[in-house]
Amino acid sequence: MTDLMLRDPLRLFDQVWGADPFQMLETATRRSTYHVTSTETGYEVELEVPGFTKETLDVSVEAENILTVKGERKARDGRTVRVQRQFTLPDDADPATIQAKIEHGLLMIAIQRHAKALPKKVAIEG
């Protein structure tokens, strides 16, 4: 496998078929790059969503603790660009505490752990 195929596996498809066969749909779905970090008090998710704004994105938690990020916007050439990612939240994540912020095409989501899941320091008397 070539290095190019490792970076873009759809490149081979494009080379065989020529033009993008999905172009007739006049939409593009973007697979955004993301990074998840576990901290002592919770979790942080960073998702690249260039060109999207808080008005064009939706962050929600569905049944079974599924965090969903989806959005839709128009590209400069008139096509519709969509993004969607889903993450299964760990059992100790508290969906009621989720906060989201977007800056410069980076969506940052913070999720706190349930209070009962946080370590508790016990004072020693004596």
C-alpha cells in the first residue's frame, strides 16, 4: 500500500472511477478529526469543524449515553457540507454537565464525571 493510500484510502476509488460518483447528490459529508482526553474530573472532546458556527451545529445526548455532534452548512460552491460524529459516553460521565464552545473551527466539549465517581480524600483523625 502506498503512503498516499494510507493517508487517503478513497484516493484509490477516485483513481479507478475518475470523478466522484457521489457528486450528483451535491452534498459532502466531512469526517472531522477529533481528540478525546480523560481528566481527573471529566472528559474533553475536541472536534475540528472548519466553517461551522454555533448556529450550524447541534450537540445532543441521546439514549444509551450517545453524544452526537451534527451540522450542516453551505460551501462556497453551493454544495451542502454535513458533519456528524457520535461518541459513546463512559458510565461515569454525567450528561447533565455537558458544555460546548466553538472557536476558530474547533468545537470543544467538556463533560464532567458523576460526583460519586470522583475520588474523595478522607481526612485522618488522631
